[in-house]
Amino acid sequence: MIIVRAPLRISIGGGGTDLPSYYRNNDGTIFSSLAINKYIYVSINKRFSEKILLRYSENEELDSPEQISHPIIRETLLNLSASIDSIEITSTSDVPSGTGLGSSGTFGVCFQTALRQYLGVENSKKIAAEQSTFIEMDVLKRPIGLQDQYIASYGGLTKFKVNRHDEVSHKTYDLNSSQKNIIENNLLLFFADVQRDASKVLSSDQKKMNDKKYGFDEIISMGEEMCQSLLKGDLKNYGSIMHDYWIIKRNRQKDFTDQNIAKVYDHVFSEGLIHGGKLVGAGGSGFLLFCTSTPEDLRKTMKEIGLRELQFKADECGVKILEN
């Protein structure tokens, strides 16, 4: 049996500019992400039966890959081994999909790695990132970016540079104990209990890429400063830029942002409980990420409001084969 896990993520800076409609028309982009210790798991096992058995949020049993309903599983199988059968594929997740933590891209990386290991073909973090992006972006034609696949592959706090030809380079920072402590104690995630289809938001964003009033160019420089402020432990500056980014993003995605979430943000910001915050992911709903110097006060207020915290640490491994 093959068992693989890949981490979910929170975006640190430059989110949204990882869409091809931006970086292919603007001489590339830079963005940074943090992989967290919340995972998607995929296991693959040989079956005695000649049928394909899938277990995820639904169950499927079929004769050939072409019949599979799950688009990423279907197209990844067809791309690597169209004649495969007698296989059982199971997927589980620590966090529900559609909540802004990059689950679709993470699943693609996890499944790509597991299937390649099962088939005994070339396998690496780079290949997993590239090929899972190819499946979603080029085969399935989803209006997505590169962020989720690449951070799921490489893990850690990582800065990515993408040129206009889709070539990606990366730098993963070696976090010290102080930096890890800030991530674990001063960055807090709260679940707004609303799930959404990120592709709808991203499709809307693509239409605004070349409109200067939506601040995509500014987001890159803001993102670089956010990453450096976090590494330096400058919570006030990091949070201040987060807040500015929240305003830009809320303006850009005003048709998608849940108004109750906006009210929660405005309340904790006006009370001085946070330096700043933002919605993680394509926006609208999902997880709120806050930067705070008074975590217990923030936790108390959020508990009173009724939003549940998801505590996390940094994942420094990226996609990992647990059993072979």
C-alpha cells in the first residue's frame, strides 16, 4: 500500500497574482505561502477485483478511468496510465474542502505523488507541482493559479518566483524557534463556517487583472514586505500590510465577500484585538487569518462570536510518502 500526505496552506503575500492571466502579461510574479500541519492523505492499494474503487467524499466503483466522476482523479489516471484497473484509491482530509486552504491543489499534488509511486515512474516535488498544475489548469481548464500546488509540494514558508513563461523557482526559509513561535502563537485561524467554489471568485478576478484600480501590481510589493516582516518578527508592520491587503481584496471581491465575515473583521479590528487580518484563499468566505499580539483576548472574543479556531504549526516537509 502507498500512503502519501500533502499539507494545506495559508497565503502570506502576493495571492491572486499567481494566476496565468496576470503573470503571463506582467513579466511574472512573486508570492509566498506557508504550509501548515493540516493534511490531505491519499492511499493506493492493489485490489483482487479488476474494478477501480474510489473512496473520498463519495464512493465510486467502475471498470475504467474514463468513467470516473472525480475530475482530478480521472484526468491524472488517464494522463499516467489509461489502462489501469484493480486499484483502490482512498482520500481523507483534516479540513473540509472549499474553505480557502488550497485543498484542490493539495489533493492534486498528493494524488500525483501517490500514483507515480504506485506505478514506479519518475517522481519528485517538482514533478508533482508541475503535473498537478497541468491537470487542473490545462486539462480541466480551471481558472486557478500556481500557489496551492507548489506550496503543497515544497512545504515550509516559501517564496516563489514565476516568469511569464510559467517557469517557477522557489526559496524555502529555514525557520528558527522564534519565527516558529510567532507563527504558532500570533497568527490565528478562525473558521467562518462557509464553504465556497474558489473557481467562481478566481474567474471574476481574472477579468480585473489589468485594471490598475484593483491593485494587483501593488499586491506583489506588499506581499514581499509581508513575508520579510513575518521573518523579522515585526507583527505590527506585518499586520498593518495584511489590513491594507484586506481592504484591497474586499473591494475587488465585494460581490463575493460574506457580509457577516466583514462585520466580524471590522469588530475585532476596531477593538484593537488585531494588527490586521484577511480571508485565506480566493476570498468570500472560509478561514479568517488574524495577526495579533494579544492572542488570548482575541480567542475569548471569537469564542463569544461563535467562530471556531483551527490551531496550526508550520509544515516543513511538503508532500511526503508515509508508506511504500
